[in-house]
Amino acid sequence: MSGEHASSTVAVRVRRLEERLVAAGVVGDDQLDAILTKLLNGASPVNGARVVARAWTDPGFKERLLADANTALPELGLSMAGGLQEQRLKVVENTETEHNVLVCTLCSCYPIGLLGPSPSWYKSEAYRSRVVRDPRSVLAEFGLELPDGVTVTVWDSSAESRYMVLPRRPDGTDARGEEALARLVTREGLIGTAAV
Amino acid sequence: MSSFTAGDAVRVRPVDPVGHTRVPRYIRGHVGRIVDAQGQWPLADDRAAGITEPRVETVYTVAFPARELWGEGTHEVTVDLWESYLERAAEERA
Amino acid sequence: MSRVNDVGGQTGFGALEIETGEPAFHADWEARVYALNMALVRGGVYTLDEFRDAVERMAPAEYLAASYYERWLHAIETLVAERKVLGDE
């Protein structure tokens, strides 16, 4: 958004703020580094993809996941407790007749632990304003054209729940194992702006 | 504690608070259908105002047909709403 | 009263800008802002709701002209000043 000069000005502002907060003992440099290491190493759409692949191959897990995702996630060594507080996770399933897509119109709520840091478009006014009003036009910009018979539900995460889409399993993947299936699942598939 | 159950018709109170709230303006005054109760959570409005003992209320997932919100469209929008944002609506609108 | 962040259903923001292969942060300072905010919430300097409130209190023109992490920086600076975390200034 900002030009190079504006960026360096803001970088200086941030450095000064950080130095003063560290000097005052409010935050620690090690603490900040640890927060970033945890985010960059732990939060990834690979986590969400593993959940999807398990749900595609294990009907019992899928049933538990859709009923209560928070109690199903530990089966894969995952949880929703990695952030500032434990959040409720609701997984919504795409079918032949129903398509789900996620947004936060008020800010940028997003299941970072399962999907990684959110893309800029997800945080943009363009996306947040329009997907609740005209989701099909937004999906079309991602190249996703849904048949007329498909009902679209837009989930505006305005409180303490976070959402994840369970995409449809692609045709012709019956022979693939869980790991190979997980590699097919994209971040956009987990948000609902793309099919898998 | 929860006043509403799945299927109930609810109206988003047509309020316009001065401070922080988690009611998007596009649903204010509109009628939706309770999908789900999510358990009890501290009210964001109170926490944002620095109230140390915020009200704790049931949060509901509420579904709104596009036609109710925009006068057209076939999709549905669901929004997560604290109980005090909602009031019971006449059944025929849901 | 509705604030500038409350954009659901508004028109005029144009087409999406979809960046392929987007990194988690576009500059190191964005990562530092992210970490500072997490640390300040964890440390009890302010709550996540107070942080959202501080973002929303930005003047609308300023909010719309700012990038995502510039908004965060603005909110952190606002709250740090209001709470006199660094003493009286």
C-alpha cells in the first residue's frame, strides 16, 4: 500500500515503539521473537488440509468433526487453544447442493492456527464488503462458478467462533491415501473461495 | 440461560451504540433464524469498554436470507450474535 | 454509531486484488507489529476487544488510506498512550 519511503518511515516508527516498550519492560525481545517463530512455524493451511483429508477418509472422524470440531481436532494433535484464548471451531461442509464461504466483515477473524496467516484479500474492504451482498460475483473473481442449483451460505465470523470449510473431495481420488489427499487441499479451498 | 433454540425467529435489535459492538449494521432490525447456540461468552461491547466483569451471554449463530437483507439474492448469511443483540420475532417472517 | 470498519454490504471498493504466493508479512515491521500486539494483549496492557475498538476509532479517511498493519500500529500507539504504559508524555 505504501511507497518505499513511507514504508521506511513506518518501519522507523515501529522500531522506536518496540525499543521504548522493551526498555520499559512491558515486552521482551525474546517474547516477540517467540511469538513470530510460533506463528511462522506452527500456523499453516497444512493443518487444515490434514483435517480435511482425515474427514474424507474416515467417516467417523468427519461426523465428530462436523458435530464438535474442538473435540475432534486433538485426534490429529491439533487444537484451537494456540491463540490468545481457546476459540470455538465450526467446520461447514460443502456438498453437491451447498457451498460455504467465510468472511469477517467487521475486522479479520480467521482460524490462523489451521489456515496460517490470512491473505491480504481476506482482510480487504473489497472482499469484506461484497461477499455478504453478492457472493457469486466474488467467487467468480476467484474463478469459481457454481451451478445455479447450489445454495451459498456466507459465514460472517463476528464473535468467538472461527470457521473452516470442508471442501468436496475431488472426483477420481479414490485410490489416494490421506497424505496425498491433504496435498490437494488449498487455503482458498478451506475458506470457500475455491473448489479443491 | 439461553432464551432461543434452533429454528426460532429473532430480530436484531435496531440499536446503534456509540462504542464498539459486534453487530454489523447490515443486519440491524432484520429477522433471522437461530441455527445454533455456541455457549456463553463475555460480551465484546463490555470488554471493549474496559468493564472488568463483562456480561456473559449465549452467542447464537443466526441465518439471514439474502432477500431479507438486500431485497434480492438466493444466498444466506450467518452472523454470530450475543443474546442481548436479539429479540424474539413474529414467527411468520422467519 | 456505525464505524468505518463496518463495511458489510457497502459498494465501491472495487475488484479483489489476489496476490499469488503471498508471504505472511510484506515487511519485517509488519511482523514486529503483529508480535507487539500479541505481547501487549498477553501482558494485559489491553484486551483484544479494546484493540479492535482502537482500530475502529481511527478517523475514516485515515483508516481507509492505511494498510492493514498500519491500522494495527495506529491502534497500538493509541492504546499505549492512553494507558500511559511509557509514563506521562
